[in-house]
Amino acid sequence: MKRILLPTDFSINSLKAINYAQELFKNEAAEFYVLNVVKTSSFITDDLMTMTPSETLYKSLIDTSKKSINKIISKVKSKHKNNKHQFHAIVDYDSFIDAVNQQCASKKIELIIMGTKGITGLERILFGSNTVRVINRCSTPVLVIPSNYKFQPINEIVFTSNYATQYSFLELLPLLNVSKIFNSKIKIVHISDNDALTQEQENNKSFLNSHFNDVVHEFVDLKGINILAKVTDYLDKNSIQLLAMVNKKHSFFERLFGTHKIESFVLQIHSPILIMQNSSGTN
């Protein structure tokens, strides 16, 4: 049974991510852990006025958050009516990243699914700061769902690689699992301004080919210096339903975000993004 963590701040975008998760694992047995991390700043004056003398601030915060999570779970169950799915409401009073890491460890979480965060008054979407922290400081794979994205069956996946590093089966497992759910084709996209690969790159490409032996896949070479523009253009022109990359030293991920902030990258990406983590726990 899949174990999925669904962080929520009760925003519309986080709720959309929860519903996306239901569609993604529609035919899979899964346990969903809906997590809200409470901050004292979220406790407004009106709430304080309704507290009885015996109540503590901590208890009121937790109870209020737990009720909100249970309402979400109730709505999701009513909408999707899937008896293969189980839900757990979790409230933590901690820093966000510590709470996420603790839940991932204790619940043996396989995947975190999060929404992007909107900017009030602007028709733009940024990764919320919490999402950036999870990507950079959590060893669990993260699937980020853009705002306003409507679920589509995943027919084709782009996996970006510069062939500069060798991946382990464990690092690629989340991608392989999603591909097998939908029988998706994986396009391994390499972007470079050089015509020839080094011997090490050729070896890593062959090793990657062996990892994808059980799924339909092809290698795609794109020429260019601006890798951000090349990726976004390829995704849009080919109507790709999922972009995947590994957060690893010397990887495409490091190359891309060495020159572009994650926030600016997501502004131009309209597909969900699966970021798999270095299985060694270090970059």
C-alpha cells in the first residue's frame, strides 16, 4: 500500500493537490496522511475570544486544525468514493520542514504531494517557501502540482538528465512507479551545446537505459545553452503531463538551479514536477 504525505495550509492550491493525489492513485491502494503544521501566528483574535478559561492556546490550535483537516477528508471521500484509499489527519506544532521530515520517517512516506503557492493580485505562481525547503531538505521524493492544473492521465513523462551522474534504482523508483501506473512513455531529455558525449556520459546513458528496460522509453537530444527555455518549450510543444528530475550533485537539477531560482523556473512550467532525491541523503 502506498504511503503519501499531503501537507496542507487549507489554501485552494493545497486542496487541489490533495484531489490530484486521489486521481493519480485512483486504482492503487494508498494511505494518505493529511498534515497541517500549526503556527501561533495563524491563531487570530476572534479565536482567542471564544476560548474557555480551561482551554490552552496549544489545545485550541490543534483542535481547530484537526477539525479543518477532517472536513477536507470528508469532502475528498465524498467526491472520490474510493474504498482503496485510507486517510489520517495529522496536526503538528513545529517548524514545517521538521514536521514533514518527522512524518516521513515515522510513517515511512514514499511520496510528498504539494501544491504551488499563489501570489495575491498577480496572475503568477511561485513555489511557496515551504515547498522549496522540502525539495532542498527532505530525502523523500516530492511531486509539485501547479495551480490551476487539471488532472490528466500521464501518457508521457520527460526525465531530464545531463548523463554526468549515475543514478541508482532507488532514486529512479518513484518515476518508474508512476510510469507503470499509466503505462507512460518516458522521454529521457538531454540538453547540451556539445555534439559528442564523453565516455563517462556514454556509460551513464547506457546505465540509465538498463534502469528503464521494463518501461517504454526513448532518448531525446536537444541543442542549446539556455536549458530553462529548452525544457519549457519542449514540455509545451509536446503536451507533457509530468516533468521528472533528480536532486543530485552534478545532475541536471543542480545545473538548472545553479543559474535559475526555483521560483522563476516554476513560473514557466505548467506540468506537475516530480523531484526525486539523492538516495545517499547528500548532494
